[in-house]
Amino acid sequence: MLTAEENERLTRIGPGTPMGGLMRLYWLPFYPGGALPADGQPKRVKILGEDLVAFRDSDGRPGLIANACPHRGAPLMFGRNEECGIRCVYHGWKFDVEGNILDMPAEPEGSRLKERVKAKTYPCVERNGVLWTYMGPEDTPPPLPEIEWNLVPEENVVVTFRVQECNWLQALEGEIDSAHAPILHSRIDNKGSINDWIAANDLRRTFKIERQPFGLSIASRRKLEDDRMYWRVNQFLLPFWTLVPPQSKFPELSGHAWVPIDDEHTLCLMFSYTPKEEFYPKSRVILEEGFKGRETGHASRSCYEDKPASTPYADFWTKFNPENGYHFDYAAQESTYFSGLPGLWVQDAACQSGVMPIYDRTMENLCVSDAGVASARRLLLETLDDYHNKHEPPLGAIQPDTFMARAVSVTLPSDSDWLTACTPYMKAQLGADFGYTP
Ligand code: FES
Ligand SMILES: [Fe+2]
């Protein structure tokens, strides 16, 4: 449970807020590069509550510019993207990707206004098909963070984006809390009565939390029939990253960046990758297209729903949303899905979005399995305090290799120390395999 003040401090991310200030110290992944062709339509986006437009100029350089034109505020989302700049359709002012004014067609020849006015822009960098921006206070941004999924060859990775209608912290907490997985994501086909099903599944896991240079390791332990222990270690990387360990049948790593669009919407960037080899072609098709008409952890190509160009991230909204109950089907609870919700990410999104976009955490009652969630909140609150009151830079904001971490799933003898046994596998090494059999 949080106080109302702590809840506000953790969830609000607009300009001038403590959490917004913290997030602005990090590079933020914000758009798939392939969805922004040179001289193509500028796309309205919102990042940390700021109204922006993404475009790519004729030379292929990505730009991120304030939506409000610095002349008299016409939306640059209507802009003409041509000849190495974006031109406002109101009076024709034209800007390059750095916000410099290239043209003011209605101004007298020799006007010096061009030299005095600049559009607000943020630096953009593209790596492995994903666009990143830095919205922080430094004139010279820190290096891009090294995170394994964005460094391995592109053919090793599947990346998808979607908009979720809730605050970023609800989405983040949903993936830190791994206790939900064997319940929310389960199927009950042919499993007898629901009480038999619950009895047959070991749902009471033991959790261990460890602070790390990147954030937190959240380990859960399950006892196997032969008395050995199955450990799964999820990672939380500041400020909004989660890493999920491989399943034995699908030896791939995955995770999310939960990038705040505004206080009530989150850009969910999901990545799945294989560290050493090309991503399994059949798995790629399943993740990109869904499995037998259902959503997997990734948003499938067919799940998107058209929105007007004026909607931020118009191309990444889905047909599963709070208004339609995420296609909840009560009858399916009898026959297939424990939850009656169709598909993996849909189940997560439905529960994370919950009953309000910013959940009132003064109303909750945390339990043993919320150890990871509680620790992540404590870490975030301490980080806010350290940065804003003691002027200490947060973990990983300036050291690019801090985030070279991996999630882990291993089976260990019952008397093994999980941290000692798992630590060697938690370090990501480019081109190296897991180092164990998932
Ligand atoms: S408002 Fe954009 S050029 Fe006038
Ligand atoms: Fe989940």
C-alpha cells in the first residue's frame, strides 16, 4: 500500500513532476524506425506528457519536434514532410530535424527572425530498427544504454509496439509480479473441476529479491517433484524495463519497456530475442501474426485498430481495450481460459489497466507474492529522493553497460544458493548463448 502522496509521486510523469524529471535522465525508445519512412507522413506522438511529432527527413534523419509550431501554434502533425524538413501548413515555416528554421515564405527578404526562433526538438538516435530520444537536461546526452535485445543482430529479435490505456506503473508492476502468470495465463481445458486444477498446480511460490546495479532481481522458486528447485529470475531495470526468463520449451529471452505516453497511457514495447542465433522462424511468425487467431505476448499485426492521425501513436492502438472489456467472454471460463480473456498480452493488459487508469494504491492490500512490486516501489521512491534531494544520479542513467543483464530460469539442487548459482548467467554477453540449458 502507498500513501496518496507516494502514489502521485510515482505515477505522474509530465514536465515538472519528480518522476517525469527522473525519466528524462534516460534515453527512451519511442518508435519503430521502419514505420517512419523518409519524407513519409509525420506521426503525432506523446512522450512523458509532451505533444510531439516524429518524422524522417529526405536524408533519412529522424526528427522529434514539438507539435505546436513556434509561429502561432498550428499543429505540425499536418506538416508537409519534404526536401529535408517539415513545413507548417498554416504559413509555411519550414524546420529541419534540429528545429532550425529553413524557410519563412511570407516574411520579407532579409528578415533575421529565422536566426532568433527555433522549434523545440529532441535528439533522436536509431539502433537496430528502434528510434530512441533523450528529453533530459544535458546538452550532451549520455551514451545510449547497452541493452542486449537492441544490440544483437536484427534477425535475432522480434519487437512490437502497442498503446495500453493505463498509467505506466500499473503496466510495469504487472510484469514484475510473476505470481500472476500460472493463474491469469492458464488454460483449464479438460482439467476437471477448478479446485482440482488449483490443487494440481503449485501456485504458492517463494520469492527472493536482490538489489542490483541496474535495479532489482526478483527470483521465484518452485519445488519440483524430485525435490530440486526451479528458479525463475525476472529483472527490473530502472526506470521502466522488465526482463522475463526463457520458458524451457521456448528458449528465448523477452521483456518490455513501459514508456509513459502520458499519465494515463503507456507505450508497451515488447522484445523477444535469441542471444546467439537467428530468431526461430516459426516462433517469429507466431509472435507477429498470433497463434490460431489468439494474441501471444506480442501484439499481432491484425490486432491494431485505426485511429485518426490526431491521436498520439495512432497506428499502435488495439481492438482490445477497457471500453469493450478486452473481449472478455464469461463462457470461455468454463471451457478454455481461466480468465475468460483471449490471449496472453490481452490478459495482462486487462488486469493491469484495472478499474481506473491510475489506480488508487491506498486501497490495495499487498500480500506475500507482492514482494517484487513492493521492492520496486521502494527502489523508485528512494531513487527519486536520491536524485531530487541529494542530487545523486540514478542507476544506469550515465553508465551505458549497466543494463547488460539477462533474466534466468534454472533448476538447482534444493540446498543451492540461488544468487550465487544464477549470477554468472545474469550478465549479458553479446554473441554468447545462455550458458545453461533453459
Ligand atoms: S503557425 Fe506555423 S507557420 Fe504559422
Ligand atoms: Fe502476464
